[in-house]
Amino acid sequence: MPEAATATLSVYDVTGKVVTVRNIDAIKGLNSEVFTKDQLGVSGVLYYTLVSGDFTATKKMIIVE
């Protein structure tokens, strides 16, 4: 993050269904969030979107059993 701010991290499955949403108080610099397999409840390809102010980024992740 370029500066400290609140952010919303949303995780979606391949059909676009929301799996989970977290509101984060991010600090300036590198931030991380840890999800367990039980929290997500699915495996395979998932997408996550981070929104903070005018910034939005969507990336892909793979959950392997």
C-alpha cells in the first residue's frame, strides 16, 4: 500500500460468487492476509479483489489440497 488506509479484500470463485469479504486496516508498505482452507470452503482457482480508495486490483490464486 502506498499509504495507510482501510481496504476491502473480496474473494470470489470462478463463477463470480463471493466466498468471503474482509475489511482491512492496511499499513503503509507490504500487508498480508492469511486464509485457511476451512475459511474458504473451496479449492481450485479463486480470484481476489483489493479495493482501497481509488485503487483496485484483481488477482488469481490457486488453493491446492
